[in-house]
Amino acid sequence: MKDKDIVLAKEILNSASKLVSNDRRKEYGDPKINFQRTADMISAYKGIEFTSEDVCMFMVFVKLGREAHKTKMDNKRDAAGYLALAHEVSL
């Protein structure tokens, strides 16, 4: 791995951190509440219990599916952010 690759990785993670810590929280509120609300709707729709962590992981899958179609930095950044949120909401 080259130094520029490491810097880019840090930039992606820093950008993801800023999104999940500031911008998105201001716009959408507490992630645990928000993702649980979505989990409750999916649970009602499918008849199977889903958690806020499941919703975060589904969003990672969405980003990976998009990445498989066309590689974009924001897919990777967003996937990293959703993985971090999956951990946070599981606590």
C-alpha cells in the first residue's frame, strides 16, 4: 500500500465520521431511534423482527451493490459510516 492510499483511506474515514457525527444527526436525529423506526416498519412488512443494526447493515449492502455497478468514493465512505453506525446502535 502506498502512502497516498493510506491518506485517501484516512480521508474517507474522516469524511464518514463527519457525516455520521454532525450533518446527518442534525438532519435526521438520533440514529438509533431513526434506524429502529425503519426496522419496525420492515418488521411489520415482512413479519420478521429486524433491529436498528440490521437496517444499518442493509444500507451497507445497498452501498456495496451500487459499488459493484460503478465504483465511487462516496459508496465506500457511506458504507464505512453505516458500519460505524451499526456498531453504535448495537450498544
